[in-house]
Amino acid sequence: MNILLIGCGKMGGAMLRQWAKDAENSFTVADPVKHDLPAGVRHVSKPTSLSEAEFDVILIAIKPQMIADVLPDYVFALKPDGCFVSIAAGCSVATISGIVGDRAIVRVMPNMAAMVGLGVSGLYANDACTEQQQSDVTAWIGQTGTCVPVDSEDRIDRLTAISGSGPGYVFEILRSYVAAAMDIGFDEATARALVFDTITGTVETARQSDETLEDLRKSVTSKNGTTQAGLEQLMRDGQLDALLHDTVHAAYARAAELK
């Protein structure tokens, strides 16, 4: 596919670096600033440098508030059977359709881990998308990690509250966990290694196991042992469940407001 990226900020640039590893597709970046682009990626600073009906996909990777001003200048560059793909947070398909008309549009909600090829992206395709277009875009987005097709934009909002915003939650949990390790005497480097490797190993154990998460937790919790003592604090009065419930619901509500 011949793909145009409008914008190449933190998220778009991170995803581009993963995509550029695949020689099957060719990429052009349209951005007033020439970023440090992967080898073989073309850069243009203005739409007049492009040809009509040049691209199979136009990826919208600019801030949502810029779309109404910037996107109209690039519509001509998409092939008649091409597809618009947006990674602009909170920008609905209806908003994009209002600019480009009745065209194939895919809304994608990626997360930060796309920059290391371990991202989680939700994908919603409008009715104008063919099955082949949806399949192609799903495979392409999947090069940055896991891609989860959903059947409504509301599902994108719900996914945003889990995986889109999830790295922020996890970074804060990591920060607090590292701080607790330092409180009992570890230097920061050792604390980070202990916490990061503990979480990485635990997640991989759960991924490979057929047991429920509750059963796995019970399997490492000896009666009157150290893990039980810690868990009694962590789970006291259902505070952990309540905290995560409120966190996810607040993010979902905000995602719905932003559309």
C-alpha cells in the first residue's frame, strides 16, 4: 500500500518506525517540520507536493483540534477506493466524514506501547469500508502489537478506558511500587529492576497459564505468610476493586464526552 501520514508526532512517529520495518508498504509524511524519519520514508511539507489520487490510505495523525483546518487540503490525494484511518483521540467517524464525505473511514485507538511493537489498538470501520479494507488495515495496525476490531465507536471509548489510557495507570502503579521498594532500603536502580521484572514475569506466567487469576493468586499465597500480609492491605474493604472501577469508569466517561 502507498500510505500518507498527515502529521508525525509522538504516536504517529512511533507507529511509523514499526511499519517502516516492512518493505511491502511505502510511506510519505506530510508535516511542516521534517522529523527524523526512518530510511526510505518520503517527506513533504505541503499538500501541493502530492499528486491526485496517489495514496491507498491516508493516516490522520494530527491533534483533533487541527483536523478541520488541515485534512481538507489532503482529501484529493486519496484514491477513489482508498481509506482514511484516524488515530486522533476523541475524533469521531462522523467528524471526519463531515470533512471528507461518504468515504471509507477507520478509527483506531492505539496506545503508547506501539513504539516498542507491543501496543494494543482498537479499530472501528464504518459501513463504507469493504471487508478487504478492514482486513488490510487490521493487519497493518497489527504490526505495532495487538489489534482488536470492534463493532461500534462506543466500544472504542470503552477500549480507550482500558488500553488507551492504561499505560498511564500502569506507569503510576510502577512509580508507587518502586517508591515502596526504596522505602524499605533498595536503591532506585535495584528497585526498578525488582519491580519491572516481577511484573513482567507475573504477566507472562498468567498469559501462559490456564488457571484463573484468582487461582494463581491463591497458589502463591501461603496461610499467614508474607504475601497474605501484603494482600490483606492491598485488598482491604474492597478498596483495590473500587479504585480500579472508578478509574476505568472516569476514563470511559471522559472518552464519551470528547467525541
